[in-house]
Amino acid sequence: MEPEVVHNISATVEGQDISGYDDVRALHDVVQGLPSHVMKDLLSIGVCARCIFRLFGIRGNIYSCSLLSSSMLSSVLGEQRHADEDMVDIGSEEHKNPIRLPASEVSEVDAVLCTLCLGILQFTYCDDKELVVKKSAKDMAVAISELLRREWHQIDSFSLEVSIPPIVLENDSSVWLYMKRKYGSELCFQGKILSQRISTVEALILCLAKPLETLLDCKSGASDIRICLTFTHSKASKMVHSIAVSKHGFKRTKTGIENYIDSVDDSVVGDIECSDLADVTIQRSFGGSQDNGSSQSLKFPPEKVEACRLVFLCYRNPIFFGGRYLKYSRNVSQTRWIIDDERKGEASVEEIVGGNILPMCQGDNYKFHAAGREDIDVRMLGSGRPFLVEIQNARHIPSEAFVKEIETKINNLENKLVEVKNLKAVGSQGWDLMREGEAEKQKQYAALVWISCPLKDEDLDSIASFKDMKVLQRTPIRVLHRRSPLEREKIIHWMKIEKIAGSNHYFLLHLCTQAGTYIKEFVHGDLGRTHPSVGSLLGCRAEILQLDVTDVKMDCF
């Protein structure tokens, strides 16, 4: 009989020889501390080596071992037919001899999917086209890093996040019950509970984190750059939706990823949403009864094991730019305004500002947020209105000097409709600044007013005498179609009238009010829905012809 071909277990990574000896020694050390008969039993029902280790709560770098497979574990446990040929030759203590394994084992990728993790910890999954098998954690990490490098220009850290289908969690519960019933009386299981196991999610992160750190040359941890691996399964999807709807009326909650997946294919979004249901559904349906045998939804081991579908999402958390804008046109809305496919106004502040920042950051999309809003026919003057632009999935983080270039570009546009001041990157704390200012903010206005009776000198003194005047405003008629019919109390802090030369029916009204006051209605009264009003104070009909916001008093930007 010809001798079996053997391989010298070594690999070359970036020019450095890395021996497999340490991996094999680590594997032996782990196996020696675990009950071999239980491990053999788990192998016999199709549980992979990594799942066996995590069920026993094993932690560390063993999960990323390139040699770790069910066949290797069987070999170490002494189950192969010819022990002398198939067992690892550890070599001398001085490590002078190479470690030798059969070629069939070194090259083997387990053909059978794990009945517990469904191939997740065997780096086997389905993409849109076919079944994908990665031979090691490093191969899986290479695929992820290549995708990331195609997308990103600036990577200084990353957060690795994994989502698995609920069927894996249920499998964990089922196999643990199996082990407890069969081996619960043995010393190795005394005091053990399911929560002490390592989850599939944690085990996969242990497999991939270090190789990714090496390939990307940066550390993993809390980061704005998120690498999301979402595993889904057809059986799990049906089970979760059925349980969630029939038993719990589950409602979708915000996860923070929605901003990015808005632009992702609907089938992918559906998989992600289903995966998000997993933890809650399992906890509600099975989690309260880990050891009482109530998990009846799935049989373990399953008759047929199908690989999970894997969706890669690599994206950056939103970045924010804050500043103040001035609007010089009475035909520019704050946000894009389209009714029945017809644009209202010639442009919008949102498009002018956000549309110039987005390409500089190479992002996917943007959202515009402002501290209040003015009507399309109202100019925003003075110090400007605070705003935030949220850039989603930015691939480039502009420097402070580059942000100034963006501001200059906006301000030098030919139409001169909008100007930006104090533009800067602010981080998510910009939201806090906006919210803090909203509650106490005051706004100043200048309004061109017409009254039906001639303006008298005593009217100027009368209007100026009102300080911190309370006004009751019912929801204006013009916005009733989109606002609740409520009555709101607002404060007019001060007012003064500026005469217009040559006219006693027209004047400029300067006033400072509490945020949220409807100025147009305060002038004309809105058929009595706002009281008092300028018209009622002067004892005549009053109409507002033009309105400007001259200041928004907020301590931000």
C-alpha cells in the first residue's frame, strides 16, 4: 500500500512562516479539559467543533484556529481507525520535527453543515447566487476586508456586529436540554446553565476580529464604522413572524440601521428586520423556560440542514455638520416641496446646503434638520437659523479646512438664494445643542403691516407698552389640514412700531416672541382664533404683507 501523502502544517502570511504547532497544542489543551464522551456524542449528531467548544463556555483564540474542524477534533479524540497514522505527531519537546497530518484532513472542508449553527461557524453560507464555503476564519475575513476596501477611503477602527436567525438560538436550547437530560447527573454538568455558553454571535466575532484587525490595520471595538453580518434562514423567518404576530403582536423598533438600509434591496431589508425580531421573539416564546423542555417549535437534530443566507452591510454611522443659514428669497422653501409632481418654489435650503455637503463626504444620502422653520415667503435674515445636516454612510471625513471650502462654495453660488455661516462638523452632540435651545429659544421678526385706520402716535406707545404679553392661539386655519386642533399659549416678549415715511396705513412691526408663535395670525387675528392680535389691540383690521425672521436666539452654532 502506498504511504498516505502528508503535509507539513505551515503557512506563509505576509512573508512570515507561521507554524501550525501552536494551534494543535492549543486544541489539545482545550480538549483535555472537557468530557471526551460528551464531545464524541455531539460530533455524532452533527455539531461542529466550534459549537462544541462554545457550549462548554470555552473562550479565547481557539475559535480562529485554521485547523479546527470536526474531523480534526475527532482525530484528537482518538476516533479515527488508524491512530498511529491519523493522530497528530506532536514532535519532540524542542519542536525539531514538523507536525504531520494526513493531506485529506488538512485540505478537508466539512461537507456536512453543523446541525446547531447551520454552518455559520464553519464559514459556510448562501449569497444571492450560490453556496459559499470559506476554508478558514482568515478567508472569511479577507472577503469582508475586500468588500470594505472597495467601499471605504478612511478606516481607523471598526465595530463587528453579527445577527443570527432565531432557529440557532432555539437549537442551542434544544441541544442543551439534550445534554442535561443525558449527562446532567455527571460532575461536569453540576451547576451548569445555558447562559454560561458562548453564543454563536460571540464565537464568530472571536473568529473574525483578529484577522480583520490584521487585514485592515486597525482595532475593533466601539466605532462609527460598522461591519454587519446578518445571517437569515427561511425556516427561522417563518417561525419568528408566525410567533411574533400570533402571540405577541410584535411591533418593529428602531435599531439605528434604518437610515442606511432605506436604499438597500427590499429582500435584504426584510431579512434584516426578521433577524432583528429574533432575540425578542425567542426570549418571549422560549427564553423563560430554558430547562423545562417547553421548546417544541423545532426538532433537534433537524432531518435536513440548510445553510443560512448572509448579507454583508458595511457602513458608517451618520456624521453631522452644523451651522446657521440665511435665506434671501421669498420663493425658496426650507425643505424640498413637491405636490402632485410639481415643485413649489425655485429651490430649497435643504437641497442647496445638503446637496453641496453630500458629494464632499461621498455619502449615500443626507437629512436636513433645522431649529424651526419659516414659510416659503418668509426670509431668514440676521444671525441665521441653526441647522444640522446628517450625512449617511460617509466615506470621507472632511478636515476643518475642507469644511470651510464647502461653506465658501455654497456662499459663492450664482443665485445667492442662501448663505451659510459657521459651518462645522459637530458630531451627534449637535442634536443635544439643538434640543436644549428649542425649549428656551426666542425669535425676532420684522413685519410689513397694513391697517384699515390711520396710524396715530399713541398707537406706537400703546404697542410698545406690552411686555411678555400672553397670547392664546388656536391652530391656524391654514395649517389645520396637517396640525392637531389645539389651543396654545404663547408669549410676545416685546413689540415696537417703525413708521414708514409718507404713509399712515403701512408700518414695520418689530417684535420678539416665544418659539412656535404664529406671527401672521398674531397680526390679523385669524378670524378670532388668535387673541389678542395686532388688529384687536389697534381696534381695526390688520393684514401682514411681508415677514422676515431677523434673529433666532439659540446658544448653538
